[in-house]
Amino acid sequence: MDKKVYLISGGSSGIGLTIVNDLVSAGHGVVSISRSESKIARALREMPHLEGKAEFITSNISSEPDLSAVYRHILDKYGVVHGLVNNAGILTKGTIETISTDDWRYTLDVNLTGPYILTRAMLPLLKKADGASIVNISSVAGLKPGTSVAYSVSKAGLDMLTRFLAGDLGPYNIRVNSVNPGLVRTPIHLDNRVVEDRDAYEAMLEKARPRYPIGRIGNPGDISGLVVFLLSDKASWITGSIITADGGVMVENDLIPPK
């Protein structure tokens, strides 16, 4: 298998870190960008075997100057990007009556504007791949309203960005797809203080579990396998797709007789 170069945003925890690990395990070069040095340090404590195999860079995907520096670094070191995973995101809670305007703007800035800016910044390197793949990590909350108006709207916007870019970048042989997870066990709820502590988090997961026909909450590996496939040449005719990986929660129906 030819070694390729992949760029993962938000690759220092949860789904992103698992994608980094799986790509490294497959023999690829991986650059991970994260806003937080402490999360990078935590990632290397969790997966010390990634030290020296994946490159972790501190950068703000909402900052064009930061991304210009990332672009120059990748250009000088690798010269190409074969795949981009727009995984970085934040989770805020609140309805239109409770969420602040600042939180609304920040959520859309990270979850929607960030992938737009990062994709645009890396486009010259993606064009050089002659068959690049972009995977946006969205959410079922973008397809069906969740508990946060800002999060749901940002992910719905990300899905439309996926569809638009699939048509826009197709002539460059660049594929663009979304993966929309259901509830996955990751640090995002605790890191963003959506729940108070680990006990509250576990209670939230258990409360949600019966809504999943498959009978369990997801784990990062459930999502990473699909992402790695979409990045690969095996998915060379898949673009513009919005793919749920959600344990069946989007088809959950109280009218279906229980087993």
C-alpha cells in the first residue's frame, strides 16, 4: 500500500484521535492539528505509541494566519495532502432562549467556518494528490434537531457544505463526504462542560441507550473505520454523501413493538 499523507483537525481526542491511530497503523503519514496543547499531551499519554509517528501541531482552525503556517509546514515537509478530515468541533447547549449570542457565534465559527477555512487553505495541496478525499465529521443533530440549536444548525450547515464542495471540487478529482455519528463515547461532553462530571455523563449515556436499536452507545472505532474507508481509493466513486453511523437512532420509532 502506498503511503499517503492525511491532515486531521481535532485529532487529539475522541473520534479524531482514533482516526489518527488507525491511519498511522495502516502506515500513512498523519498531521493532527488541535487548539489545545493540553489535549495533545493527554492524547500522547493515552496513545504513547503515536509519539514520533503522528505529527501533532497546535493551531486554531478558525484563524487564517494559523492555517497559513500549517499550510507552509505541510508544503515544505510533505508537498501534498491526500486526505483531510474536518473533525474539530465544539458542543454547546441551549435553545434560542437560553444560548448567548457569543456561544452561537463561537459554535458556528468552529464547527462550520473552521472546516470551510481549513479546506480552502489546504486546497492547493489537495489538488496535488490527484484523487484526494475530504471527510467532514458532522452529526445526526444536523439531520434531526438535538439539544443545542447552535450545534444542530452548525452541523446542518456542514452537511450542505459537503454537498456543495462535492460538486465544486469534483472536477479536481476531490471527493467530499460527511459522516454523521449518533452519540459516541468521547470526551466532548466533559471537555465542553455540557455535563457536570463523569457520573452525570454516564447517566446521560445510559438514559440515551434505549433509543438506539442496536442496543449500545457508539465508540470512536465505529466512526473511524468508516472514515478510513472514505479516505481510501476503495471509495473512489463516493462523493456528496451524508452517511449516518448512529446505531439506528435515526430510525428509532416508539411504535415498533419491543422485542
